[in-house]
Amino acid sequence: MEDGSKFEKGRIQVLQQERVYIQKKTFTKWCNSFLEKARLHVDDLFIDLRDGKMLMKLLEIISGENLGRPNKGVLRVQKMENLNRCLMFLSTKVKLENMGAEDIVDGNPRLTLGLIWTIILRFQIQNIVIEVDEESSEKRSAKDALLLWCKRKTAGYRGVQIENFSTSWRNGLGFNALIHAHRPDIIKYTQLQEDDHIANLNNAFRVADEKLGITKLLDAEDVDVPRPDDKSVMTYVAAYYHYFAKMKSEMTGTKRVAKVIGRLLEIEQMQDDYETLVTSLLDWIHNKIHSLKDRNLPNSLGGIQREMTLFKEYRTVEKPPKYRERGNIEAHFFNLQSQLKSSGQRPYSPPEGKLIQDIERAWARLEKAEHDRELALRQELIRQEKLKQLTQKFERKATLRESWLNDMKTVLSDQNFGRSTSQVEAALKKHEAISADIESRKDRFAALSNMAKELFNENYHARDRIREREQQILQKWHELMELLEKKKRALTGFSELLGMFREMESIQVEMKEMEPVLRSEELAKHLVSAEDLLHKHTLVETQLSTIGAHVRALNKGAQPYMKSLHPESRLLQKRLENLNKDYDNVCALCAKRKASLEESRMFYQFLQDSEEEEAWLVEKIRIVRSTDVGKDLQSVTCAASLCQALELEMAAHSKHCDEVCMIGEQLVSNNHHAKKDVTQRISTLRDKLKKLFDLAALRRTRLEDAVESHQYYADSNEAESWMKEKMVLVKSADYGKDESSAKSLLQRHGRVAEEINAFENDIKRLASLATLMTKAASVHNINPESAAKTLAPPTVVESESEEEEEEVEEVVEVPYEYMDEELVWQEVMKEEVVERSLPQVKGMYPYTGQGLQMEKGEVSCLFFNLYD
């Protein structure tokens, strides 16, 4: 349903546009049929009527009234004023609704077509009045009258049924029937085919245009449609009505003249002498009128002057005797009538056309023909003088234009553009000035062509020569424009080439300015300085990348000049080679500088990392040197857990230390200037790492031994407590007071003996554990004195020799104090203010890309993440 609705809406819109197009085309032709009298023409109805000038002229021609002089119609206010004057004039003739001047100025198609249709209705259709019936006084007007007239004139014609101004005219027979009804000699209606609509329409339109002079307002393709536009058809049919109505009135006038002449011909009796004189005079008058009405005048000023001389001779020499002859005829006629009256006869009635009145009328026609001849001669004389002046003006202007063309052609033929940029730019500016001067003279040549066209249209006797010279000048003008364009292309090419040279020089200067920076041996003194220098080098690389883009663009832009074998192609190629060479050198310097800066940053990064790792190792060595193993089993277990966590942390840092050492070894392999220091730092770092692992292993062993020791003491104390408890039982002097109590004691003693026997294994275990602990103390050397020496920091020995201490395997139980350290981790938020200088970049060229846009000369700050 939605698709069907959309299709219907689209179809309706297309039909409306087609109807607007047909009405626009028809109304445009209708307007041009009247405006051609004023040598005006409408090309686009919606545009040409906006200024109101065309519309005012159309209304003046149709109505015969003067609407005043229109404004220039350039500004919108002037256009509105012209159109308001037209609408005010129309409002006195017809009622206008919902129509304003602004709608016509804005080119509103619907209201513009409505305005033209209102004018057609008022001045072409409204004044049509047809009587419905001869017996009744009922009349129809406007559209109904025109439709009734069409029905009456086409009644009885084959294939014609006029019911409206739309579908009834589609087959074209209605138009042919209208013409055949009035002029059957120019239409062969019986040969028309009812099914061939296009042929019928074209036949009627062609005959009406060629034979009757009715402008072709419609096209056959616009009428042969399912529903032709009724307004367009009505407009065209109204033209038929006005033409045939005018023809009927002319026939009526001709009949009236014939009737008067018939009455004059009734008088046949005249006297011979009167008839002879009257006939001779009238013949002379008629011949002279015929000669005076001859408008085949000479097409030259000299010929017209000769005709003026002959006309003057006629007035002064030929005409006066005939005037006296006329007076004699009148005197003779009155004398004749006086004689007939005196004799009692009927008054003499001269033959038709030979009365005194006839002579007077003929003489009046002679006077009118003489007056018209004088006016015609004077007008033609004025026209010939105007054409003569126009010809002289044309010749003068043509000579000036021809001379100017020759001069400009000589100027443009100069191909010396100069060898420097300033000279070429000066030549280009000069060429632009010449082009502006030539363009400004375009109207002058158009005016010259208009003068030649006017002379040709006015049928000047030397119009062929004028046309030929105009064509010669226009040909030179076209040659000059081609030469101008050719030189412009050549100058533009040279200008672009010099622009490339100038850009090459600019790029080379910029690269020379970059060379000191890239050749600089300045290296950083610390890591922040190294990163800063590397960041600045990144900016230089960005600038160099931009230069590389320009270099590639120059190489690409130079290819057309190379392929076209331009005169400067060798120089261009040489400069491009130098430019590419310089660019490659700068790129090499840039890469070398970058490698040096990265090596410097790697060195200082190594120093920082090695110092951090060494500090961490020193801190951890201080921790693992601690002799405190805890005062009880719980504290020893906690210390063992901390030692295990430290070992995990050491394993992680071991990888990082290896990475730092690898970086140092890479610096040494690169023959860095501080390789001795690097080597020493690597050795120190590895030694301290090894020492840390050794001390950590020793502390782990001590902690394990401490765990076993504390576990032994706990078990020993428990065994001692158990033995003391059992000792009381076995030392008891109670043997019982009787047999039953003795048996009871005996049974209890048996159970105690069994328990003692069972506890013997625990005692043996503790004994073997004591033996193992004694041996472990000897193996691990963990007696207090040796442990203190092992875990103590290294000291400088001042004596030249040391006495060896004899190792003694001895286990001494010494009371000691144990400090239990508890590690507490706490996160602390600390604000840190870092001040850094931000680098700035100045754009040497316009750049757009990667979300960045810079103009030439623009200064921008570079922001980066402070924690990267």
C-alpha cells in the first residue's frame, strides 16, 4: 500500500511538472507573438518577466494603453515597482487574488503562469461574444463563447466532436476543421487520417503558421497526450478565432466599398466633352497615385535624393496645370447644368466615377498619396542618412578595432618571458593586464557586430561588404583570443616551473639550516636531557618528513615537463638531482644523529637502572645479613615466610638485573666511550646479586635450623614434663593395703610400663635429633661466633696477618633476646609537581594530516604524557 501511494504521488508530481512545462512553453510563444512587434523576445518566462519590463511592454501592446516608462529593473526594488505597476493596471481590468509582485520577482512558476493566463483570459478570450440562438437574445462570452464557436464551425466534420479544450483536440482534426471551415482552399480535409494524430496536428500548425500567420504556440507531442493542457489549447484556439474574426470584418468592409462603387457606376450618362476631360484627368490622377504609391525606392542616399528632386518637379511643374484643368472641368459641368435647367431638361447625371465628387475624391486620394509619398521619401531619406552615418561610424570603429587587433597581435607574439622569477612574474602580471584590457573591449566588438547586424537587417546597399569586413574583424578577434590563451598557458607553465625552482631553493635552504642541528655532537648529561634531545630530534624528523613530501611532490610535478621535452627540462632535472642528493644526505645525518641520541639515552637509562638495582641489592643484603631468627617457633615461622617472599622478589629482580646487564654489554659491544664504567657496574651488579643469593641461602638454612631447634626444644620440654609426671608414679611408696589394692596398683604400673616402653621411641628420636643438630651446627658453622663473622659487613683488616681459629664442634645453649619485626605495607598518596618546558613548532609550510592542520607561520605547542 505504501509503495502504491508513493507511486501515485510521484506520478501526480510528474504530471504536474509536465503540465507546467507545456504551459510555460505555450505562454512563452504567445508572449513572443506580441513582443516581436517591439523586437523583444522571451527566452525563459520565469526569469525574463522578473524585472517587469517585458510584462509592461506586453500589456501595452495587447491593451493599446501606455503604462509609462519602466525602471531599469536591476535592483529588486525597481523590479517590484515595475511589477506593481503591471498588477495595478491589471487590477483595473480583472480581479487579482493571492498574487503579489514578490512572487513574480522570485520566479514562482505557478503564480507566473497564473498571471499570464489571467492576461490571456482578459484580452484574448473575455471579449469573445457569441449568440446562442438567432431567435433569442441569449449570448455567451469568454470560454463558453469560444467553445460554442468551435462547435459551430466544426459541426459535421468527420472525427471532430468538440466538447472541451483538452481531449477533444488530441487527434488534430479539430484544428484542421477550423481552418477548412474558413479557408477550404488550403486544407485537404478528406486526405487526413483520424488515427494519425501527430501528422494531423503538424499539418494544422504548419498551415496556420505559413498560410495564415498564426504563431505556432503548441507542439504536436504536447497535444497528443491522454489529457492535453486545456489552457494551452484554449490560448491557441483563441488565436484562430481572432484571425478569422478579423478576416470576416475585412470582407464586410470590402463588400461595403463594392456597394458604394456599384452605386457610383449607376451613373452612366455624361456628355462626351465632360467625359473626355474627366476621363483624362482621372486617368492622370490614377496613374500618378499608382506611381506615388510605389514604395520600391532606391536603396541609397543618392537615389533617394534624386527621387526627392523628381517629387519636387512634380509639385512645381506637373501638378499646377492639372489643378487648373480640374477647375475648368467644374466650370464646364456647372455651365452644362445651367443650360439643361434653362431648357427645362432633367439635370445631367454624369456616369459613375466621373462626378465632380469623384474628381474631388480622386484629387483627395492624390493629395493623400502625395503626402504619403512625401512622408515615405522623408523617412527613407532619414533612414538612409542614419545608415550612412552608421556606416561611417562602423568604418571608423572597424578601422580602430582592426588597428588595435594588429597592435595587440604584435604584442602577444612576443615570446620573451624573461629568465628570472621576477621577470616572469612581471610578464604574467603584464599579460593579466593585457587580458583585462582585451576582456574590457569585448563589448566594443559586440557593439561593432550589432552595428553590422543593424546595417544588414536594414537592407543597406553595401551590407555584403559590411558583413564581410565584420567577419574579417571577428576572425582576427578570435585569433587574438587564441593567441592570448596560448600565451597565458605558456606564461603559466613558466611561472609554475619557476615556482618549482623557488620551492627547491627554499627546501635546500631549510635543509642547510637543519644540517648544523643534525651534525651537532652535543649529547645528554643525564636521562631527562637525553629524552628531551631525542624528543627534539623527533620534531626534526617530522619536519624532514614534511620536506620529503614536498620533495616527492616536486619530483612528481616535474614529470610532465620531463616527458614534454620542455626547454628547461635539463636544468630542472639537474636541480632535482641536487635536491634529492641533499635530501638523502640530510636523511642520513638524521638517522646517524638519532642512533647517537638513542645510544646516549640507553646509556643513561642503564646508569639509572643499574643504580636502582644496586640500591635495591644493598638494601636486601642488609636485610638478609640479619642474625635475628626469632625467639619462638611462631616468630621463626614468620621470618621464614618473609625470607621466602624475599627469594621470590629476588627471582623477579634477577631477570631485571640480567636485562640491565645485557643493555650494558650491548653498550660495551658498541664501543661506548664509558665502557669501562659500564663494565665495572655490570661486574658490581652481578657480584652483589650473587652475594645476595648466597646470603639469602644462608639465612634460609639458619631459619630452617632454627625451626628444627625450636621444634626440638618444644618436644624436649614436653617429654621432660611427661617423664616428671611418670616419675612421681614410679617413685611412689604406695604398694597397696590389701590384695585388691595391690592388684590395682600392679595393673596401673603395668600400663605405666607400657607407656614408658612406648615413649622410648620418642626419646630415641629426640636423641638422634640432638645428634643431627650438633652435626648440622658443625657443618653449617652456625655457632654464635662464626655466624657473627659470616653475617657481619666486610671490614678493612689493618694487621698484616690473622691467626687461624680452630674449629670446635660444640653446642652451647645460650639465652638470647629475639626482636620480632613485623612488616606493614601502607599506600601513601603523594603529590608531585613536575615542571617541564614544552617545545614549540613553527610551520614552515601548510600541513594537513593525522588529525592536525597548520597554516604557514603558525606556532604550536607540543603536549605529551608526562608519565610516559
